[in-house]
Amino acid sequence: MTTSTDTSARARPGEKASPPSYLEHSKGIRSWLFTIDHKRIGVMYLWAVLGAFLLGGLFALLLRTELMNPGPTLIADETKAWDFYNHMFTLHGAVMVFLFVIPAIPAILGNFILPIMLGAKDVAFPRLNLLSFYLYSLGGLFFVWVLLSGVIEAGLDIDLPGGGGLDTGWTFYTPYSTSSSSGVTAATLGAFILGFSSILTGLNFISSIHMLRPEGMTWFRMPLMLWALYGTSIIQILATPVLAITLLLLVAERTLKVGIFDPALGGDPVLYQHFFWFYSHPAVYIMILPGMGILSEVISIHSRKHIFGYRFIAYSSIAIALLGFLVWGHHMFTSGQSALANAIFSLLTFSVSIPSAIKVFNWLATLYKGAIALSTPMLYALGFILLFTIGGLTGLFLGALSVDIHFHDTYFIVAHFHYVMMGSTLFAFLSGMYHWWPKIFGKMTSPRLGWIGAVLVFVGFNLTFFVQFVAGSQGMPRRYANYPEQFTIYHQISTIGAFVLGLGLFVVLADWLWSLRWGKKAPANPWGGNSLEWHCASPPPLENFAIAPTDAGDPYRFDDWVRDEETGGYVKRQESPA
Amino acid sequence: MIPLLADASFWMPEQASNHAAATDRLFYGLLILSTGLFFLVAGVMIAFVWKYRAREGREPEKTPAHSTALELTWTVIPTIVVVAIFYYGFRGYLDMVTSPHNIYEIQVTGYKWGWAFTYPNGYVDENLHVPARRPVRLVLSSQDVIHSVFIPAFRVKKDCVPGRYNKMWFEATREGEYPLYCAEYCGTKHSDMRARVFVEDPSTFRAWLDKAADWVSTMPPVDAGKKLWSARGCSQCHSIDGAPGIGPTFKNLYGKSHPLRDGSTVTVEENYVRQSILEPGSQIVAGFENVMPSYQGRLKDAEVTVIIEFLKSLSDTAPAPIEKLPPAEGAGDGTGDKKEDPR
């Protein structure tokens, strides 16, 4: 269709004078460490968060290996094997929650994409943004110390002051956490600092969305990703301080012996659970909401269809953010809180399922009569729909009081939250990474490696976690280093699945690294999206746009973009005035 | 419901209490509903992806960008469905928390890492025995950190929280032996904090309890001590074969001199052992953490005595039986009176 004369005639406007991309703008390590460019900060987050993910994944494989057989597997001595397992599941949970799932989408993709979607040069407070990154790194160092001190203590058989490792579970339940000799103080201080990183990011996003929207971009013309990040930021700002206070109280109790949660000192351990879950349940929505934002982008753009029911999706993000504050008590159905409280929390818990269901149905309706490309981002988005449906539907079992009593603290819950946090959030994260990768690095990933990775991750994930529903309903309690023979088969399938999943994730990493070196140069708009980030170059120049753009119109109207065979991307339709 | 699903199945363990059938009915109802919904979502998605896949010449077709009627439909229907699920879950839960007035009560104490089930006559066992077809209430508390009683076959679970009492009740419907797990993470040996539930015919249960209550005086002290060692949690941390553990091994402990944490030394004899059982924190052996709960009020004097006798039997310096005693002093090298295992 296109001839060579055609393309030469269609030299993109401004190509001659195009400024260097943000990656090439300045060189040297200092130009990265002291940057206040949201894109570079996003990329630094990317490597830091991926490092944390690698660490958390390593812990997961170690703990799954320990569970391959009942009794001790990796270490011959029983007590040491149990302690090892307890440290592994704690560090896996803490690192994955605080250092990976919570920051992954907002800090990496949110930082990179949000200002460009707004047509802005940067977030509202660029310096605060860099501070937020350094707080993340500092908080991460505390966890690295907890881990290292645990290794040193075990390896050299010595007692470090402050204790080594962490064996309380990521939830730090009292009074176990007040009495444990492991590194609770260091870990909670780390989580405390990470909380501030999260708060500052949320603050930045809310301010940016309020103040930096270009002329013409009303609230209801924002890409849905921005609605999702807005909802997420509300939770980050309102809930995280409660976690910070709770963790400080915990440290005060441990070090100053002030009785707050420990009954031996006159405190109440269930009070801790209320405080902790008042943050940590909304935190679940910090994890999933931005993922839902990615889905709305990817599903619409990769099926070349206008998103269905924009307003319902936008409102449902805010509804989830607000309702998420009212359901924390369902973590305490068996704690002895009153039957009335249990009933109220059960009913409120079900209310969250409605906006989640709306989103799924609207995504499906978006696919209807589209032109659906099975690109790598789309594969993960479709995987998300399947896994999130399973995660959401199994939530119905857990919201129902009588059934929850049986499933509480069993592998059923482990499977459920992995379907939501990993099956859904991780899939959304990978979908978003593949979707915006060409924008971030200016390189295309390999469709073939993308397929192989997606299939391995999907199969491995389901192999790992689906059997855990059955193990749990049969009565297998969670956080068990040792287990009765009857559960062996479930654990073995799960462990094999974990390694398949791990392999799949390494294929994804290989794909990314491959593209950085050998990937095809990415066009400005590889998928044909219409939100503002697709209007600037790939990778974008330092300040994103040469001239501050006005609103680009409906972000989900793709009619003006046609496929350009030469670059493999989409370009503005010729007949439309440029 | 469906007879095939009425008992132990691919999903659920067997039903052995009054709460099990109702819980399972809701579970299977939800299973059918959610399997149906999953295949609906997956089916629609796969059908769309196949039918509308991007291919040569395919252009996306224009369809409405929203439809309030459609969206309200898939808002209202799920709302009705989840309110119904809430209702059934709540109904089942009400039965779990509303116990009959006439009820048999057993006190349950969780500790790191074991269970003490105390019956009305004062007898304490590490396993739970309950009469079949009689309502039973467990009054739950904890010695140290939070534990949780979980009996899968009964579909019941409740936390043992230090500083407060929680209650659960059930009526076991079927004689047999069932596992009981600790479901709230409580430290190193959380996963070994398991017990068995014996459901017995009421007359068998009564006979067992009468006999069990008097067991310390019915057997040789060394045997009684060994039974207490395994039943009351000692065995979790103190081995009897010399293997290292969370506490010092009992093998050859009695009669030995032990360096303490504060630098002094103590000889392990009757009074030290008694002190260590009742006030574990008072004299800690060097190289160990003080994690042992106090047994003050949980072991009777006679029980402490037989535990001491059991310790003696594990030691090279144990008192010898009379037939092995030499006639005079000066020859007591202790050769030949080693007793590895009193049984």
C-alpha cells in the first residue's frame, strides 16, 4: 500500500528539530540520581521495584521448595527448618506487599505516564517526587538489613542487637510481634518510611490531576488510568498515616514497654488488628485499582473500540476507593469481635464486589465488535479478566460469614489473595509494562517471547494457586511449615507451578532486556491510542511536549489514527487537518 | 442437597458437626453460582476475542459507548445476588454463635506450642474428647500469643486471644477421630500445634473421663512423667534423646551442673526442676532463650513430682532399682544402672 515516495513525502512534522529523548538528554550517574524528571524517576523505580520483586520471588521459591514434602525439606533439623520457613513466608509477604505490589504500578507507570497523559512537563511537585523515591530506597534498605542480619545470624550463629530476620508474618500481629526476638523494629521502621514514600506519591498525583489538566480536559475526558490513580491516591493519603501510627505504637510497645496491644502490659491485641487492617485492607485497593486503570486503557486501545460505560468505570474506581475503607473488619471474623460487627462488615464487604463486577462487564462490552489484537499487553489484560474473575468470585465465599469461618486462615484465603494481588495486579502491571514499554524505552518487545512468557506465567500461576483453593477448603491452615500427609499432593503441584511461574517471569525479563539491546525502534504510537502520551515521541523528550498540548479529545476515540505500514505504528489520518 | 456432595468430597472434608451441613450447602451453592459466572465471563470473552480478532480487512464496528439500561442491569442483579449470599451466610453464622442453654463446657488454653483441654472435673488432656450428639461449648483463651482452634470436620474456628475469653459451640454428629489445627500463626512450631478430636458415644466419653481424671496415680511415676512430658507441651522443646531443641534436652539433665545465663552454675536436682517448671524465667540455662510459659497452677504438685521422676530416669545418675544396688558405699560407680527408657 505504502510506497517509498509516499513515506518520504510524509515526514512527520518536527522530526528534523526533534529534541533528544529524556534518556539521552544528559549522561552520567549523577544526571540520574539527582534528576527531578518524572520519567527518569519512574525508570529508577522500575529497576528498584524489579529488584524487590526478584528478592520476593526468590523467597517464594524457597518457601515453596520447603513445602514440597511434609516435614523438613531443605534443612534437616526440624526446628531450624520451621524457623527458616517462617522467616521466608514473612519476608516474602513483607517484601512483596510493601516493596513490590503497592509501589509497582503507581510509582513506575503512574510516575511515567500520569504527567504525559495530562500533557504536563512533570508532576506538580517534582522535588517531592524524587524525595519519595529516596524514601522508598531507604525503606527498602531497612528490609535488606533485616534479611542480611538474618543470614548473618544464621550463618555465624551469633546474636545481633535488634535481632535478625523476621518471623512475625507481614501482618506483625501482636503480641507475637512484641515478643519475637527477630528484627521487628527494623522492619516496622522500614514500612513506616515506605509509607511516607507512598503518601508523597499520592499527594503528587492528586495535585497534578487537579492542577495540571490541559485546557479542555474535563474530569470526564481524562483517561480512565487517571481516575484509577486518583482513587488510589485518595487511599494512599488517607489510610497510610494510620499504618504509620500503628507501627510507631508497636515500636513504642516493644522498646518502651508501653502497654497498647500486649495484654501482659494491659493492652488489647485485637485493637492492633483493627488499626492494622484499617490501613491494610484499603491497601489492597491501592494494589488493584491502578491495575484496573491499566485494563481500561489496554482493553480499549488493543481492541480499537471506545471504552464501554466510561462514567460507570470512573465512578466505580472512586466507589472502590471509598467502600474499601469500610470493610476491614472481615479480617477479624474469628477474632471474637461481636456478631453484630461481623454481620455489618460482611454486608459492607459484599458492597465492594458491585463496582468490581461493573468494571469486568464493561470491559467485556468494550471487546464487543472490536478488532481485537492479541498483542502481549492484551494477552495479560485478558489473563487479568479471567484471574480477577476467579479472585473476585472466591471473595464471595469469604464474605459469606458461615463459609468464611471455615476458610479463614486456610490456603483458600492464600489462593484468593494471590489471585487478586498477583493474578490480577501482577498481570495488570505486566500488561501496562508491555503497553507503555515502547513509550518508555522507545523499543518494541518481541511478540514471540511475549507470547511464550504470557503462556508460561498464566499456566504456572494457575498451577500454583488453583490447587490451594482445594487444599484450603479441605482444611490446610496457612503459614504451616509442616503439614499432614493428606495435603502433600496439593503442595507438590503448587511447588511445581511456582517454578513454571518463575520461569515465565524470567522469559518476560529476557524479553525486556532483549528489546533494550535488539528491539525494533518503537513508533510514537504503536497501538493507536489517543490519550496524550501517544501524541509525543517514543521515548519522550525531557519536557514531554514542545508546546503544551490542549486536550486531544475523547481519549477512547481512535478514528483519527490509521496504521502506518512503514513504522508499524499509527499516524494521524492525512485528510484530517493536522 | 445432592447426595454426592453431602459428605467428604473433592472440596470439603467430612461433615462431623451440626454446623457442617448448613455451611456446605451455602458453599456448594456458591460454587455452582461462581463456576457458572466464571464460564459466562470466560465464554463471552473468548467468543469475542475469536469472533472479533484483528485480521486483514477487519475494522472495529461502531456500537454505543454506553447504555445506562444495560449497566444498571449488571449493577442491580449482582447487588440482589450478593445481598442474598450475605443473608444465607449470616443465617448460618447466627446458628454458630447462638448456643443452647444446656451445654457441656470445656476450657481450652492455647500455648506455645500445644493445647490444654480442661474438663469440668479438672482433668487436662492434650487432645479434645467430646461426647457425640451433645452440645459442647469451648471456652478459649491463651497463655501467650494468639492461637486459633480450627476443626475442619466441624467447620468451626475461633481465636484464642490472651487476656480475653472467646467461645465456640458445636454438636459433634458422628463418632470418630478428627484433626484440630492451630490456625493463627504463633511462632516456630505453629505447624506442629495440632491435636486430635475424639468424638465418642456419651457413655464411652463419661467412662473415659472418669478413668482419665485419675491417671497419674494409676501408673508408675516414671511412666506418668513421660506421659505428662508428651501431653503437656514439654516435648515440644525438650527432647529425651539428646537432640538439640528450643530448651535443654532432658537426657542426662538430672544431676548435671549447668552454667546459667548470669554466669553462675546450678546443679539440676528436684528443687531446681520444680522452680524451672513453675517459674521458667528465674534461672535460664546459658545458650537458651526464655520462651517457656509458666506451669504455675497448671500442674499439680503430684504431677511436678512425677515429671522429676521421669527426668531422673533419663539420667546416668538416676537412682538405681533395688536389685542392682551394691551392698556397701564406695562401689557406686553407677555402672550398669543406666536406664535409657523406663519402658
